[in-house]
Amino acid sequence: MATERVRVRGLNIYRPIIYGNTATVLNPKQREALAATAPDHTHTWTVAVRGAASAPDQDIVGGADDISHFIKRVTFKLHDTYPNPSRNIDKPPFEVTETGWGEFEIQIRITFVPDAGEKPITFYHHLKLHPWTATGEPEIPPIDVAAKLGPVHSWQYDELVFNDPFQTFLNTLMAHPPTPLVRSRRKPVPFHLAHMGGLEASKGGTPEFTQQMEKEEAERLEEARKAIVAEEERWRMKLIEREKELEQLQKLVAERAQ
């Protein structure tokens, strides 16, 4: 119906996603297969965009939901040294698997389905190959040590917010509700540099996002917002003081000029 192409004003609806990568040290058989073409490669890695919730029967981060009802394409821009560095993925899973030896920034561009009427959005993700450290500083352990430590996970939670969605698109989203995140921790949790205290909780297997993490992230954002407001107020008061000083100096100059 033509009326369904109108936007539903005043309504916001969101869908949780994660983006990031998992990296693993190449085993001897993989290194042997790459000996002639890429002898310097040390890791295999997968970068992906997925639904935030994890399926209980799968050993990957996120991916419980099919997100293709609102995402048409994900474009991963790899380092220029890779053949065809711009990889367009037009169906799930929205991911690219490669091998390499170095870390670099990957541009991730999400194109929505035509019915959404939304412009593409872009994220940036630093490909993580080496284990996280307590200081946040990169440390590259020997390959045999890294292999024993297991896969390295680097994932970011985000929410795609659709403001005033078209009725038809809203109907599609409502027909595919996202799987809720688990309430509390049952697996390791994804590590992020913004929360250095979570390093130990991230160890021991494939991590999983939880509602508790979502709540903690919201609290950290609120604390950051309050800090910014306080800093703005401090500078505002300092500016007022300087303006008063300038006014007094201007009066003094004017009095002396008479």
C-alpha cells in the first residue's frame, strides 16, 4: 500500500550488532600451505559484522541472528597489500577471512536494504592479532607462546538506531526481533581498552556479550558525559573570569587616557 511508505514520526527503533575480529596463530599445516605464496604470514583472522547475541551451540562471538533483513551489504576495506582490498559481502555471514602478519585499520561500511531508506554508515576497526595486555601496549609474544594462549578476540558492541522508520521497514524489523543478550556472564566477556579491569574476565575461551556489559557500558558513557559537562563548566567559569579581568583592564586604560 502506498500509505506504508510514509515514515513513522517520533519513533526510534534499534538493532544491536557487533563488529570486530578473531585471530589465531597458523598451525604447521597452514604455514606449510602458505610457504610458497606468503611465507611471512603468522595468523589467520576473520573480521565480521554480526548480531550481538551469541548462539549457545556455536563457538563464535555473536551471530545468533540473521541481520540480512536490514543489512544489504558490508564492505571491508583491507590493507592495500591484499589482493582486491575492498571486499563486498552481500549475504550472511558478513565476514572476511584472511591470513597475514601485521595489524592494521579496517574500514567497515554497512549498506542497508533499500526499504530502510537509510544512508550507509562506516565504522573503523583495528585488526587485532596479538594478545591483549594489562597495560594496553602491544606486545608480540613468540609464536609458540601465542599459539598456546589461543585465539585473540577484539569486538565492539554498537546499536544501529533507525529514526522515523518507514512503515514497511518497521514491519520488517518488528517481524525479526533480536535475540536478547544473556543477563549475566556464562562465558568470558569481550575485552575493551576502555575497561582495562576486564582483562582477566576476557580469558578462557570464546567471549560473549551480556546485558550486564551493556549496562556497564551505558554507565561508563554516562560518567564520561558528566566529566565532559564538568570540564565545559570549568572552562566557562574561567572564561567569565578572564572577561572580567579584560573589562577591568579596559576601564583602567580608558581612565588613564583621560
